[in-house]
Amino acid sequence: MLWDRLVARGATPVGLGARDTLRLEAGLPLYGHELGEDPEGNEIPMMAFPLVKSAVSFSPLKGEFVGRAVLVRQFDALAKIIARDYSMIADLPRLIQPIAVAGRGIARAGARVFKGDKHVGYVTSGTMVPMWAIDGEGLASVQTDQQELRSICLAYIDSDIVEEEKVIIEIRGKAVDAVVVPFHLRSDAPPYARPIVFDHELQAEELPG
């Protein structure tokens, strides 16, 4: 079998956990989590995952296709929401957004997300991600040989919640502080990708929002 041949040649099995850490750091969707149905059984609109907008073409050369009109409307709604215009929010009531867990705990799929006392959505995927500790800030930062862990997730939350807003995630019956972030990882400056880290020791008054 192919698996046996790969292992015989020195490949190391890493499992789905390793795939999930890489996927979540990159902010990529997985069917059954960010694509498909939400925990309430409702279909997640395609454009609720913002990266999809770059994968769909409405070129006249393609002509008409099934679902085109719906996708165009979702695309227009997403553009307005990004510009903080919520006049078409009914077409995209929730979006998939990356969230950094600032408190203790791992946000698992299905965990409820709150803004104040209002239930605003659900975690779709979450895990604890290993990383190399960074010394310094910005372009001058360098990797060290010290390993650390951070808790990150993707969540399907109300579309009027924006980056840097504080939310609460219900983890094992406890309210855990978290922050909506633009991304979990950046690779703009070689030679390696840098994790975007929020301090797990932040107090409530120090969190954005």
C-alpha cells in the first residue's frame, strides 16, 4: 500500500491534529466545519468564508450557472459588510472569522460565542497550536528554540462583529475571553512565518472592546 511505502521510505505519520494546526493557522476551511451546515442545522452561505470571494468568478465569459444570482448577492453583501455598511446583512448574517483565545482553554467546534450577554455564533474549528517563541517585535523579531502553545479557532459569528472586538467563548461551562483577529499567522517577511500572538495573561480591562 502507498502508506506502507511512504513509511518505509522514512515518512513520519503525524495525524489529523497536525493538519488542523496548519489549517487553522492559515485560516483555511474544512467541509463539515466552515463549509456545510452550522451547529443549528442551517446552511452556511459560501461567501460567509471571505476567502471564497477570490475563488469565484462572475466573468460574462462563464455565462449563467446554477447559484450565480445568489453568489453575486452574497458577494455584494460581503463587500458592504467589509466597508461597515450592514444594509445587506440579511444575506450574510454571520461570517467565519479567526479568533484568538486570550483566556485559558481550547475552543472546540460547537462552543458558543457571546458578545456581552448576546449569543452571536459558534466556534467551527479550534485547537491548541504549537509554535516557536519569538524574540523581539515586527521585522526585527527572530525565532528562538523555545516551544510554546497558543489557543486559536475559527468561528461563525454575527457579521457586525469586527476585528479587535472582545468576545466570550463558552468552554466547558466557563466564560473565556477571546479576541477577533485579522489572522493567526503572517508570512510577509522571510525567512519564516510569524505567529500573531495575544497574551494569555491579559486581564479583561486590557482586552480590546
